[in-house]
Amino acid sequence: MSTPPRRLHLNAFLMTPGHHDAAWRHPDSQPHRATDVTYFQQLAQTAERGKLDSIFFADGLAVWGRLRSNVSGGLEPLTLLAAIAAVTSRVGLIATASTTFNEPFHLARKFASLDHISGGRAGWNIVTSGSVNEANNFNLEEHIEHRVRYERAAEFLEVATRLWDSWGDDAVVLDKASGVYADPERVREIGHAGPFFQVRGPLNVQRSPQGWPLLVQAGSSEDGKEFAARHAEAVFTAQQTLDDALEFAGDVRARAAAHGRAGLPLILPGIVPVIGATEAEARALEDQLTELQVIDYGLGQLSAMLDVDLAGYPLDGQLPEHILPTEDQVNGNKSRFTLVADLARRERLTIRQIIARLGGGRGHRVVAGTPEQIADALETWFRAGAADGFNIMPPILPTGLDAFVDHVVPELQRRGLFRTEYTGTTLREHYGLPRPAAQFSEPVLASASR
Amino acid sequence: MSTPPRRLHLNAFLMTPGHHDAAWRHPDSQPHRATDVTYFQQLAQTAERGKLDSIFFADGLAVWGRLRSNVSGGLEPLTLLAAIAAVTSRVGLIATASTTFNEPFHLARKFASLDHISGGRAGWNIVTSGSVNEANNFNLEEHIEHRVRYERAAEFLEVATRLWDSWGDDAVVLDKASGVYADPERVREIGHAGPFFQVRGPLNVQRSPQGWPLLVQAGSSEDGKEFAARHAEAVFTAQQTLDDALEFAGDVRARAAAHGRAGLPLILPGIVPVIGATEAEARALEDQLTELQVIDYGLGQLSAMLDVDLAGYPLDGQLPEHILPTEDQVNGNKSRFTLVADLARRERLTIRQIIARLGGGRGHRVVAGTPEQIADALETWFRAGAADGFNIMPPILPTGLDAFVDHVVPELQRRGLFRTEYTGTTLREHYGLPRPAAQFSEPVLASASR
């Protein structure tokens, strides 16, 4: 295992109107701004004021969850991040995009464009899309099987990285006098022909400031961990206990080391910080949010996570174990299924109690307390080696991010755990990761296109 | 034919480093800024200063033309326009996107997002992608046949418009007290199942300010004109003479009227204004650009337009007619083929002369003169009914757009032909077009997703 870095990394996971499923009913939240670009621009500026490494948007290709009691219908992340890039200068910009329902040429091109537009701040959270609702929007009746999705993802990433490398950094000569704009020898076809994709290339975007966007991954199933170990530079994960987090980090790091990638990927567990001036104030906010939960919505979410219909089972009874599937029977988010089922068993929670616990962060760790207590929670996991940083998931936005930036970040800075100023300009520099050199592919570009 | 509108419309067609194929070698051009977002943001701000209706980016899904002597490798238009939206407030933002190599859910979502981000300024130039180089980047060895591409385009547009209509304008209730965010009866599946696409919906973006982006089309083949007549609200076209332009406009308007769309689409011929303080100065600039042309590049472009290899034929001889295909044999841009072949025959041009003529605007009309002469050229076509406005294609950027905005626009305003201030905020308002009402589709959203 590599020596933990001296400073931790912080990513702000943004979502209207915050991560608690009742946030939209809280007076501090702004659910009416779900399609308002200035809402997200202001949040990004807050993250930048706090010197955070990056902001991040999750994504899905269908309406999420039940419509009645849940904010949905927001903006597509890559388009949104380009508009955010225009009003920020340092904070990294990470978009989720699916390898199952996209073509590598399109995504490689969009991330290269965002990387140019942002001056080297683009990151890609690679997902394989877990729901049949998404498949139904892309010409399929049934969802593609989990393992096949990951096989496609690996080939997708191979094509994308070769496209990003298809222009040498020195390809543009720009000699007005002699009439040479680009050196055709420095722009090459990739000639990819695999089971999922046939892509000739080259990309039609010049090589971008970072070369490749930062590659992020968030699935924690067996397939997901293996993908992360082989390809990811940072991993978003959901862990409830320090023991689980240590086990996960050790597992992924050992797998990565076996692939010759010691020190990678950076492990960033999610945390929902419920911040109060006193611990009692934080607990009161937590209770207030629990009281605002719409129980039918929570039951639907829990049913989806567990891949069973829990309607009709007593809310104050425990989970009906006999109807639960096993992880290998789940074709969606396998790791989230296991996390929730284990949590319920370990703490012998009723259905109602599970809904309350999951409301805070959909399975992510929730910590309620003072800024010092939140900083303690981060420092403990960081020093224990369970995390290289954290995926910060404010329960309510914008207030939860303001509180984190104004009160927790200064505390982390006082402890010497977090930067007080950006030292680099690109997202890769923030995370201490190198810029990939362009690896040229053969054959060279056919003469007809020169 | 409808009465011509009182005021003409102006779109700025932006392209690094201008529309003349030798622009990049001219001292005034800035080809080093091909991936610099501020270059395009500044051009958009210039267009907005001139009260232009819109800016527009063409697009292709492969490296365009020959690499050696041509600026290529720029930014993806939708991503770029989101970054431009952030620094402008009125000018319309039109992106080209292909129906042949995209999925309707993705594009509908991106345009809806751009429309939200820009406050109702998104437009879509619908193209079917004419080159085999593009097919080769999307798993195909051969290109899809012209007519099939247009059949797919029609179904694509049907799916996209139904997705844009899948959220009623009043779907978001947002009652924090009762816990109702959206009315599930006002968000509906589209249940589309056709030969090309199966899409369940609804879209995962709330209905946008314009409802639908402005729908633009640019192909002038038989299939293209029929598509424009049925679906387009504005048409970009290339016409060399007033007679041809009148015939084209009359043809498209008559076809549209036959489909019950009298007064649509708006016809916007391209024009390359080479502007000088005197006519002699304008001619000198034109000559200077012709002298900077790279003849090999021009020959390659001409060969591509005509779908034959002209290498080896005498530059000072006429086109070798016996090797030219007929329009029905061309599977790329059919209308551009015919325009170029007709131009060469009509004026008995040598290959060298054709290259010089096409260098200015790839087949678009080039007018060199004073601001008054440019205004005359626009006014004549506008008053004759050959145009509802123009697609302005500056030969060199940024200087050519500055000259147009600073000298031609005021002249048009003096003549009462162009607005002196924006009267609306959306792109549809600029073009005098209505906002489509949401047409709900059956069946309603399945209860499982509510």
C-alpha cells in the first residue's frame, strides 16, 4: 500500500436540491432552480472559494425515481459543466457519462472539448447504467447484463483513450508562410475493430490540456472494483463503517498494484455532513429532515435498491428476508444492494428506520455534528488509510455547501490536512496525477485524408 | 407565397478562422485560437452587439478535409454553445447535430438543456451527415444511403419533439407543504416504436423556455427540400444567383404550403461579405486571399464536392465532364455537387478558377464591396422575395464580423431593414416564430415510475 498523501482531496457532489431525499421540502433548499444554470454556477463558485479539487454531477438516462415527491428533470451534466467552466477558473468539473448507451467518438469528443473549454479541468465518472428504464430509452426492451456492460466499458475506454491520443501535442504546426497548418504524421487513425466498436479515427478535436480527462469510477461490485483497479484514477464509493472502508480501499489498491498501478486509484468515500453550530443543532436538522420524508417515496427507493417490491409489508417490521434476491441476482447497482441489506441486518432496522437512514444519503455515510466533529470524522478515515479524500454530499444546497466551505474547510486547513490555495491549474494537478503522454497508434492516417 | 417580413434576419456562421479557405494564412486571422473558448465567446458578443438573430456552428463527425492546410480539430458545438450562453444574454445559439449518428434521447436532452441554460436561445441545424469518414467512426464500413438517412431523420425528429413535449409546462407543482414536487399526470411516456427507434420516455429534462429549439435545416437536395418543407422553421442554403435563389425559395415555400405550413420556413441564403472602405479595397482583400490559397488543398476540396479525383487533370483546363457523376449517383452533399457543376459549366471556368471561386465560401455567394454595396446585395434579394434573411459568413474572423457589425448592420438599420434593438429574449422571438404547445402523448407514465 502506498504512503497516504499528506493532504486530502475534496470533491463536491452537487444535486438539486441537496442529498437528503427530503431536502426539497426544507425551507433552506431551492428546488425551483433545478434547471437554473446560475444555481449550479454559484455552487461551483462556492466550491472554488473553498479550494475544493472538483465538483461532480451524477447522471442517468431516464427520469430518476418517482416523479411525485422527488426533484427530477434537471440539466445534462456535460452541457451544464461547459456553462460552469465559463464562470470558474480552478475547480475541477467531473461529469458522469454512460459507456452502455453512448458511442466512444461522441464522448471522447465532448470530454476533449470540455477539457479545452475549462483549461484542463474535465473529469469523467465512467458508469455502465444500471436500470432497465434507461435501456428502454435506447431501443432495448431488456437491460444489458452486468458483466457485458463492463466488457463494453473496457473496450469503450480503450477506444476513447486512443482517440484522445490521436493528435500529438505538437501536431499543429501553424506556419502561415509555408501554408502548413498541421503535420499529418502527427495525427493518426486508430483503426479500432473490436467486439463492440469499430472506430477509424482520428478524433476531430486537438489534444486537450490534460491529454485525457481525469478517469473516475463509482461502482463497487466485483466487476466494478476490477474495472477501477485497471482503469480508474479516482473512485467514488459508499462505505458506512471504517472497517468496511479499510477493507474496500485495501482490496481496490491491492488489485491495482497487481496491475502495476501502485498508488492508484485515489479512494473518495461519500459523506453527508449535517453541520450545526452545536451537535444538538446538527441533530435537530437531521430530525427535521427525517420528519419531512415522504414515506411512499422512500419505500419506492428502498424497493428499487433491493430489487423487490416492499409495498404492503409492515413499515415497523424488519425486511422480509425470504423475498430478497442475492447480489448475483441483481442486475442494477450490486454494491448498493449489498450495503443496504447488510446495514439492515447488522442494526436490525425496521423498514421505516431503513428509510430514515437511507434518506440522508442513499447509503452514503451521514455524520451530524459541529464543524470540528465533521473534520474529526474525515481526519480519522484519512489517517487510517481508508480514504485519500472525500466526496462531500451536502444534505441541503446551497446552505450545506456554504457551511462546509465556511466552517469545515478552515478547520481542515488549520489541521494542515487541506490546501489553502490551488497550486496547479488542471484537475489532474489538483489530484496530484500526471498528464498522460500521447501514445500513437498505427496505422498512420490514410493519405486520402491528409 | 407569404408577404415578406418587414425586417430581415441575420445569422452569423462562425468558423475558425473565417470562411475563406485561405483565411488562416491571412495576418488578420487567428487560427491559433481554434480550441480557445474566449475566441468564440468574443465573436458571439460581437454578434450580440450587432443585434444579430443568432450565431451558428456547422459540424461533422470526422476530421474535415485535408489536415495539412486546413484548420481542424476544434470544439464540439453543443458543449461550446453552453459556454457561450454563459457570457451572452440575447443572441440565438444554433448547433449542428446529426440524426444519422446520434440517438434521439441524447440530442433531445442536450438541446433542452442548452435551451434552459441559455434562457430560450437554442437552435438545432438538423443534418444527416454526408461522408463515409463519419460512418467509419460509428461502427460502419459503408455510408448509409441518402434516402434512408432522411427517413431516419424524420423519425428522429418525431421522437425528439415528442420527448420535448413529454413534460407539460405546468408539470412541476412544487408544493413543499403537501410533499408534491411534480404532477405525474403531466409527465408522460411517449412509447415510440418505429423502424429506427424504440424510445419509452419521458425525457429527463423539464420542458424548456422555447418548448422546442428552433429547427433549422441546410440540405437542398430533393430529399432535403422535402424535409425542410415538412419540418424546418429556417433553412440555410447556398445560392449563387438571384434567379436560382428565387426558384429555390419558391419551391420550398410551395412545398411547405402544400403541407399546411404557409409562411414557413424562413429562407436564409449564405453570403460571404468581403468588406472594404472602397470597392477597390474589398477587391484587393479578395485577391490577397486568392493568392494565399493552397492549390492542393483546393483541389482536394473540389474533388470531394464533385465525388471524383481531379488529381492529374490540368489546372488551367475545364472540368473533365466525362468523369463527373450525376446527382443521383452522389451519396454525400447532393445539392452542393449540382451547384458547383452548374457554376463551372455556366461560366466555363477552369479548375484553377473554380478553386478560386469556391475558396471564398465553398459554393456560397461572395460579394466584395463597400458596406453600402453589401447592404444593396442583401436588400435586393430580400425585397425580391428570395430571402427572409441571410447566413453571414465572414471571410476572416474576427475582423470580418467586426466590419459587418460596425458598418453593414448600421446601414441596414438606416434603411429600416434590420432591428436596432432586440424586442424579445428567445431565439424564436427573434425570428418571429411561435413557441410550440406541448402535445401530450399516450400512454401516460406507467404507475411503477410515478
